[in-house]
Amino acid sequence: MVAHEPALVVTQKITMMVNRYDVHRRGPDGKPAGLLATAQQKRMAFREQVTFYSDPDRGTPVFGFRAQQRVDLGATYDVTDTGGQSIGSFRKDFKQSLLRTTFHLSTPAVESTGQERNAAIAIIRRLVDVPLPFHFDFTDGAGQPVMSSTKKFGVRDTYLVDVPDQRLDWRVAAAMAVGLDALMAR
């Protein structure tokens, strides 16, 4: 059975050695309503790995993602549950990402492709080192929306994640949203 959450808020806190992320349900007012998971990403790691925990003290791991390969521009990232079982994967499409960043998201229930909505913002982000907001739309093979992630403009990175497709596990959506932040800086 797929664990579905239709709307998430992902916030990032940057510290000296790690990036920390909090994943919340999004309330009716659009603000974080309940903590689902917290994660941290080590900087400068040779193999990207992010573990999500059930609490801010990071005592109980609940899921995570890890690169299959070491430093690779088109690496595939496996999303796993607490037992290490695959619940999905995602990868950056290096060739398509030269102009507009593109990711492929896969689960046993749904395959989708996500791309930056605004081509002009995508090009400007490549030319100027300014933290611009961005928006990704993921659609399945029939063109139906699966997920979207919108980076809001602000001092602290905040992402609004919508998951209209009930086939998509919220853990995979959260991993993809964090992956977008972590991998877009490369």
C-alpha cells in the first residue's frame, strides 16, 4: 500500500557541515502542519546519501536515498524504506538538463518525468549565481500530473510539494524534493 500525502512543505537549514531538511504536511493555510521527517545531507560526500528520520533528534531512520554510483553526472538515486527495500528511484537526465533541468522519477506504481517549468528562469540560473525560485512539474507517460515542487523565494529555502497522484508514495516525493535542492547546486 502506498503512503500518500497530497501536500508537503520542505524547509532547508544550512549549517557548516550539513544541510538539514524538515518535511511537513502542508496545512489548509499553506503552512507546515505536522513533521513527517527530518533529514541531513553531508556536504562534499563522494557518494550522495541522505537519511530521513522520524524526529528532530535523528534517532529513528524511516527512509532515505543514496546514489548507486560515486560522483556521476547522471547517477541514479535509490529511495529505500527502513528495511533497505526499494520504494523508488530518481535520476537527473544530464543531456536534457543542459538547457532545462530534467529528472526521471520511478516507483513500482508510476513512472514520471519532471522538468523546470520556466525555460527562461532555467537559462538565467545557469548564467547568474543568484538564488532564483524554480518550479518542477512531473507528469506520467499520459501527461497527467504526478508531482510538482516549487522553490519559494526567500532567505531560507522552502519548497511547496504537491502530489496529486495517489500512486506516488510521499517518501519518494520528499526524497525527490530534497534531491532537487541537493543536486541543483551541481
